[in-house]
Amino acid sequence: MTQSGFIDCPHCGVRNRIPVLGKTQQVRCGRCGADLPVNPVMHCNESDFAETVLSSPIPVLVDFWAAWCGPCKMLAPELEKLATSFAGKVRVVKVDIDKNPALADRYAIRSVPTMLVVRDGKVVDTLNGAMPAAALAQRLQPWFS
């Protein structure tokens, strides 16, 4: 069974369920038909966290962030690079702590950006602060299948 995740369409804003993607796969928005980015950074909330993160067949880098956080804004393009470079090997998921405070509490998030590496439903590493995609990739390397 293919595990799925979610992405909001950048054109119309509707939330789409998408499979774990490889570098060559392309999916379209269910509402407007626009192409969705290949292996995008996914956005997750409390209702789909278990399916998107804990049940993922590949390691997941979960970025706990906030819209008001400057370092979070600097980290966003680095996460996009990482998601594209490691399509099919690592899933990158963002969780807005202001919209999902229960998740932030559950994982004891005290500052942002804080990233958790989740493999087989368990947190295996924690990363704090903004860093370049190359540094993120280096930290994730031990967790690749």
C-alpha cells in the first residue's frame, strides 16, 4: 500500500492527498488541475499527523515553525531543496505551532525552528535552528533506509 501525504495547491489553495513521490512523478490538483510541485514540502496538522508522519514508510523531517519566526523563513527554501534532492528517500513536513499547539506540546517544542527526524513512527533525532540543506542532509544520512 502506498502511503500518502498532503499538499496545499499553490494555485487554488485546496488540500490534496498525494502519494510518496519519486523524482520523476508528477501529480495534479484535484480541483484546478494545476501541476503540484514534485516531492513538495508537505504541511501537516493535528488531524493528519499520524498518517503523514508516524505511518510514513520513509524517514520524515518534521519542521515545527511559526509565521512570525525569522529563522523559520530562512529555513523554508533549504527545506524545499532538501525535499527535491531526496525525493522518495525523505519526506519533509511542516507543522505550524500556532495552528497546532497540541502537536507542539506533545513533542515539547519550546523554540522554533525545531526539526524532528521521525523513522518508523519514533523520533530518532532533533535539530534546532536554521541550517543549510547540505547540513540537514548530513544529519539525515544515518536515517535513510
